[in-house]
Amino acid sequence: MPVCLRCVPALLAAFVSSPVVAAEFNQLLSHKSSLSFVSKQMGVPVEGRFRTFSAALAFDPARPTAGQARVSLDLASVDAGSREADDELVGKSWFNVKAFPTASFVSTAIRPLPGERFELTGKLTIKGRTQDLSAPFTFRQESGNGVFDGAFTLRRLDFLIGEGAWSDVGVVANEVQIKFRFVAAPAAASK
């Protein structure tokens, strides 16, 4: 196969100037990150988000299986679009924040999938109940930071979210989609 000698310098320059650098991303940029949800009430999608959460991340795209994630979520920071809805969600039938102020996730493994995709597995705890969780996510580098985008579905009744009259899945669906975007700076940026 003949080599185009005029092309070699351009290829070397493109390789050397490539912005993809292996680094561990571990400094959460909370002002650029988000944690939201979509539930259905009587078949109509209802969107919301959590305003306050923290995450301890350690992810090197060159060694993804060594990665770790620990997320803590302030359940009282829920924003479901209205004060009335927020007050209902923090109450005893839903999140019961007086007894269980936080939800948490602790990873047990990260495995690579085809492309820039990965699967995160771990333990999700809400209202004192712990369930295994698997969440696919994508990773990309943008402006020197790592961007993690993912989503998963949880069954709210597995965590006793929406007890009593609210356990009727004909009114509020059992499946809730959780979406996350975590933006993290590399370890070197914290020095």
C-alpha cells in the first residue's frame, strides 16, 4: 500500500494536537450538572428535578473498570414544578424526608460498552430500602471536562415512594425515568 508522504506531516500534527487526553475526572462541577426525573400522572408526563446533590467520582476513560461513583441526593430539594407538589413529595407518603432526608447511590462496577458508552451498576438506597441498579451512560470530553450523560428507570413502589392512596399506579405510574448529567473536571484541574 503506497504511503502519501505529503500526508504524513498533517496526520502527525492532527494526532499530536488531539484534545483527547486520558485523565481521571473526579471534581464534580455541580453548577454544570443536573439530576432530573419524569413520572406520569394519569398518563401525562410530569418533569421535575433535584436542586441539591453531591457526587464523588473517579473515572479515567483509559481505565473505565477502575472507576467509582458515589452520589448523595437531598430529597427535600425536589422541584416538581409547584410548591404544592413539592410539599406533597417531601411528606410521609412519598419521600418522608423527616425520617429519610437523603437518597444515595454507590457503584459496584463500571463496564465499557461499544462506542463511548458504559454501564454503571451499584446500590440505590431510598427510604431505607436498597435495590440493585444498572444505568447506561455516555462519556465525552468537552472543554477539558468529562461529561457523563445517562438515564435509568426505577419502580417507585420498590422504595415505598407513594404509599397509601398514592400506590395506585393508574393515577401515578410505577415507572419513573431518572436522567443525570454530571460534569467533572480532571484531577489536575484541582491543583
